[in-house]
Amino acid sequence: MPTTPARSDWRGKYALGLIFIDWIVGLAAASAALALRFRGSNTDTFLLDYRLLTLVFPLPWIAVLALNRAYESRHLFVGTDEYARVVRSGLGLTAVLAIISFSFDLRLARGYVIIAVPMATVVDVAARYVFRQLLHRSWSRGDRLHRVILVGHAKAVAEMSRRMRHESHHGLGIVGACLPPGTHSEPVNGLPPIYGNFDQVAAAVIEAGADTVVVLSCPEIDGAELRRLAWQLERDEIDLIVASTLVDVAGDRTTIRPVDGLPMLHVEHPRLKGSARLVKNAFDRVGAFLLLLMLSPLLLVVALLVRFGAGGRGPAIFRQERVGKDGRPFVLYKFRTMVVNAEARLQELRNLNDSDGELFKMRSDPRVTPVGRWLRRLSLDELPQLMNVLKGDMSLVGPRPPLAREVAGYPDDMRRRLVVKPGLTGLWQVSGRSDLSWEESIRLDLTYVENWSLAMDVAILARTVSAVVRSSGAY
């Protein structure tokens, strides 16, 4: 069985891998700055100083990353906090170099700094993202997972187990559970192996070879009981995680504020208005314009294929009314992927719906044309929605644009997804698209609404490329 030292070993190797990556990135960025800034220069003495600076540059780069805690495990593996710390490190290093240059009158070449530091920042974010994806792939294969004991009531344990099985990018492998006394025989589906009750957690950790304990919300485990459990686990350096009752609230919206020794969890409101939204709107419009400009030849070719393709001659663009922000209807544009009379034939196929919700989805829909099937697999049919983004009806990233009949059946909670613009892509697309259940797709949309940030948008756009290449859930 895996042991705690093995767990710590891979974490240590991961951190060492990041240090090596940062050293390579720092050296490469400084070398590029040297080559670009002093191209054609013949002052050997002057260049010697900058060659030495280039060799030394990775050291302050790694130091400022360490000061920004970019190597601490709690900021790595998942989320965007790691990347934000790299960006802050770049800004911090720029400020430090400016202060040192001014204080000691070093006259450091501004062009060198302007090239080296931003390049190191951008390339380091990309390199760390790739390195993390390699870790996520190993997690999806079941390697290097944290071995977790869940502590809580049977239904909560089963629900947490289900959610963790569905999402493989958290690195947590459930190996067992501890339930309240007298509940071992509860008929709950999806329970992992039971290792005892709340008084036997420490023994369960040893028996299961676990390295992490996750305590779910339950009244039996109060502050004093949780403290005693932490004392029992600290001897073997077992991680203790307390799962909040807050559903799908991102960490940057929560702050722990101690009040007379009692930790109070303060929850910020979602950033749905103000300057952040103005930045998002500008990002959407500029991004859509640039993408339309770059993809215009591809759009023309696809339009001709749809217009004159075999099995489905007709208009290239399919127009459909969808519901946008605050429930306002708008006309959505897509490349037509079905035969012209597809809507008229929908009723005869209703009983073959592969979706468990309001949305009709069918894996082998006979209405889809040969060209349309290819467009759907590569998600090229969605590209005309860039016009919707440019018009302001949609965002590049957001909830899936719903039909009016879907919205009519929404309970109150689901209407929350209408407070933002729908998106060309979103969490629903990068997490499986049509393979998701109706409930799971709605949960992901609500998660996006509650936790939006520009960093999240950028991360989703990056993951969209991978999702399109995999074609998972595209039909």
C-alpha cells in the first residue's frame, strides 16, 4: 500500500520539477532579451556584464517565485492561484529591478528588462500549465492520488464519492469511509468500504494506507472533536481537510476571519457588476473581433461546404432564438449541421432523446448531414457565434445559451444562470458537453456564474482547445 512518505516524495519531486522549469524559463527569457536588445552591438565589455546577468537571472526569478509561495503544495495542482502567483512574481521582479537600478544608478537597459521579465512570466505560466496537465493525466490513470478517508454521514459520503469519481482533476482517490455509530447498515448506494465509526478514524487511516482525511459537515464533529482528530493525525503527517457546506463557491470568494478564537468564514458576493464586468466585455469584443479576422478564410470554406455539401443543400447559417442575459431573447447563429426540415422532424424523434433533461440530444441523429457531423465533431459549427459575441448578445465564456422552452421549466435556482451572458464555450463544454447529465451541466453553469474571474475565462478557453481535440461529448 502507498504510504505517507511516498506521497510526500512525489510532491517533493513535483516542486523540484517546477524549480528546474523556472530555471530553464528564466535562462531562456534572459538569453532572448540579450539577443534581441543587443543585436549588432560591438561593445564587448558592456556585453560581458549582460552575459553575466543573463546567467544569474534565473536565481532572482526563482527567489521571487519562492517569496510569492509559488512552490507551496496548497497553491499547486488545481485552480488558478499558482498562475496568479507567477504573474505577481513577474510584476514584483520588475519593481525590484527598477528600485535597484534607480537606487544604485546602475542604468540597467530598459529594453532588456522589458523583454526578459514579461517573457519569463508568460512562458512560465504556459510551462507550469503543461507540467500540471501531465500530473492530471497521471491522476486520471489512478497514479499519485491522495488516498482519502471520508468522515461523515452515509448520504454525504456517497454524494462526495460520486462527485470525486466524476472529476479526475482533484487528485483525490477515495479508499474508505468512517460513518457515525450505528449507521453501517444504512442502504445507501455508492458508499466506499467502511472502516469504522468516528472514533476509529486514526485506525482506519493506518488500515487503509490513507494519507488524507476529509471531514464532511456533520453535527457530531464539533470544534473540540475536530481538534482532537487533528492531534491524532499530525503524528503521521496525515492531511486533514474540512469540507465546507458551501456548494461550488471558489476559494477566492472565501476568507477566514478569526473572532475571539472562532474562525468565521466570510463569503464575498460574486463579481457580477462593476469594473470587472467592463473588462470582461472588452475582452470578449476584442477577442471575438480578432478571432473573426484570423478565421475568416476558414469560415468562408465551411460556409461553402454547408451551402453546397452533399446530403444537405440549403442556407449555410442556422438561426435560432435563444435566451440571453436577464431572460432577454436573441438570435443565435450557427453553421447549419442538419437537413433543412430538421425542426419539423423533431417530434417523431422525441422518444429517442439521449439527454435526461429539457435539451434534446441524440448520438446518431438521422437529421445531421455528413458535413454537419464533421463540423460538430470539431465544434466548427459554433464559430458563427463569434458574431453574437461581437454584437454583445454572448460572451466568449459563459453558461450554455438555453432555448425558451428550457427556461420555462427552470426552477428558481436554475434562473441564476441568466444573470450573465451565455457563452461560446464554458465549463459545460470543457467537462464533457453532451456526455454530462442535465443536473451536472446546470451545476457547472451555476459554478461559473458564482465564481467568475478573468483568469477562469482564460483557463476555460485554454481547456476548450483540448476538449475540441478530444471531441468528447460532441454529437
